[in-house]
Amino acid sequence: MQFADVEARKVFRAYVFPCLDGMVPRPMSEPEIRELRRGYPLHRLDEDIENKYFSRPAGRCAETAKRMGKDVIDVDAVRQYFFFEHDRYVDTVFCRVWPGVVCNIKEKDEGHAIVATQYWTRSRRTELVKGVQEGNVVTVHRAFISEIVDKETADEITGARATVPCL
């Protein structure tokens, strides 16, 4: 199954990128992983590389899209998989998608922001999302902010209030 459009592929990449280290075939050396990571900016990824390394999550997004009655993987199918179905297949302590609120953009540590979720407040990388600002409601996947979302989406993910006090 194909991605519906560039936006669906972009959202998929923003959620799959944080899992890069765990998805590449072994044995792959750390320098090879670093090289793959360097070549992975969202706008430059070769589709063949994506198919080689991320066929499992793409396949799971395709299954989700099919259950939703779709014949392509659109943004809604990608979000449905990563927000609600991803936990069935991964380590839910380290690889869960969490909604949170950006409390502070770290000026000293460029490319990082302090994000508060209902369970923790931590520094997260901002390189996958342009224009992150204090007060944005975001999703976090591993050490990265993956997407800016609306509060209703965040509430749906957790079933709890997305607005948490910034510490």
C-alpha cells in the first residue's frame, strides 16, 4: 500500500525516525547507523532506503489504513497506528508516543525544548518539527518532538488533560 501524499509520508517519518537505531538490520555498525541517521532529514530521504529499513512500521500503518477502510496510508492512518496501536509491537517504556506541552525552548542547548507530559518533564529534540514554540501541544516519540498537535488530539491519546503544569 502506498502513502496517500507527501504529508502522510512526512508524518510517518517524524514518528519512525526516533526508532531508527532499533529498526536497522543487524549486524550494522554504529558508524553505519550514524551515517544513515545523517542522511535522514525529513526532506531528503530516499524512498528505497525508507522501504528497506522501515517496512515493518509502514506495513503496520497499511494494516491500520485497511482496517479504517482506506486504500492508501493517509495522515489519519499513520496517527492511528502510532498513537493507539504502536504499543502492541514495541517496548512501551521507551518507545511510546506521549502528548505534552512545550514549557521552554532551551536557548543554551539549541535544538532542544523542555516538554511536560502528565508523567514527566524532560528535554526533547526539536529537529523534526519546524517552528516549535513555548505553549505548543506536541507529541513526543523517544527523545524527539514528532509533531505539533491540537489539544483535542492530545486528550484523545491519553484520555487525560494535555495541559500540564510546566515545572
